[in-house]
Amino acid sequence: MEQKNKIALVTGGSRGLGKDMALRLAEKGIDVILTYNNQVQDAQAVVAQIQQTGQKAATLKLNTGDLKSFGSFVTQLQDVLHKTFDTTYFDYLVNNAGIGGYTPIADVSEDMFDELLNIHFKGVYFLTQKLLLLMNDGGGIINVSSGLTRISVPGSSVYASMKGAIEIFTRYLAKELGARSIRANIIAPGAIMTDFGGGHLRNDEQLQQFISNVTALGRPGVAEDIGGVVAFLCTEDARWVNGQRIEISGGMQL
């Protein structure tokens, strides 16, 4: 019987870090389902790029902050798994989708707090809960944190707090899913130049210089610095890496 490729689901895979993760997973021989919120053309372009490598790929719309939509998303995912990949289950979940938020504590509104809570913590928690039913034993979960859980930068209290919650959630996933041989790890990118947060870092030369000065490798990160680590965590080479926070920052604020 022909051995099927492993399949990874990457949320927020249409651009930035998620796009690089999707492409690097495909390089490892892993098929990819990626989600997008608004950028359908970008997502389709990533799918086409993956298909050119000979791997299978598909895309689905998902707003990770809209918890009421998760039931219909799971139904659509089951349909795609069946029609595109001729299977019922997938192997790796990469909870990457997110937005930025830069507001001093004194100015944080409840609406902003709730939006970041739903996207970065509550959404990740309950989407993962639902998707565990569709995951193969022996697979893996990769969550995405931030260097901001280790280094406190004014204006990032809400975002960083949600990421801190996800770091703890990841350790609990590793513990509770061990019986299914599902590993759970979390990556913590440092300052990365993408369009994340409205291009917050990419558009600010002074901030780039500051980041370069406090980073051992002397520059801000780019998306291509991150995806390969996620791809590695979805291989047999990483079979004994579990419950870990892996910072990918070039050595920031050591």
C-alpha cells in the first residue's frame, strides 16, 4: 500500500511567517493546508507555489478570533482532507495566525483586549481542542509565541500576556497528549520584518537599528529565518523535542 505524505495545517499561511512555514514544510515532503482570513489571492499563490514542488496543497478561509465559525471550518476541513488528500486525518497543526497590538496599559480598551484574547489565546485553545479529533497519533502541534514574553517592551502588555498563556497551554498539551505520541512545542520569534502589525518594524528604520544593536547576530529577523524551524519540528529529527519554547531571535537581549 502506498505511504501517504504527512499533512500540516498552517493557520495564517498566506503571507509573512506562515507563508514561509508552509513553503518550508513542503520542502520537507509534507503536504500543506493553509488558512487565510482576507488574503485569498495570496493564499492561492502559496498553494500554487507548493504544488509546483510536487506536494499537494489547499487553502481554507478561517478567522481564528471567530470561535462560532470553528464548527463549519472543521466540516470544510474534513471535506478538503477527503477530496484533495484522500484521507480523514492530518498530522501537524501550526497555530500561526495572529495580529499585532501596540498600546500602553493606560490606553488599552476592553474591545482591543477581547480581540487579542480571542485571536491569540481563546481561539487557539478551542480550535486546537476541535482539531485534535482530526489529528493522527504521532503528529505534532507547533504554537507561536513571541520574544515579548521574555523581554518587556512598553505597549505590548496585552499581546505578550496572551502569548504567555499559550506558552503554558503548550506545556499542558505536551503532557496530556503524550499518550497519543503527539508532541507540542512553541516557537518564539524575535523582531521580524514582515507586514505584521502594519509593518511595525519593517517601516521604522530607527527601530531596526535598535533591534540590530541588541541582537547578537546584528540584524532584525526576516520571515525566512523562522519557517525552517517549524518544518524541522514536523519531522522525525525532532521526535524527542516536546514541551519546549524555542526562541528564534538571532540572540536578542542576551
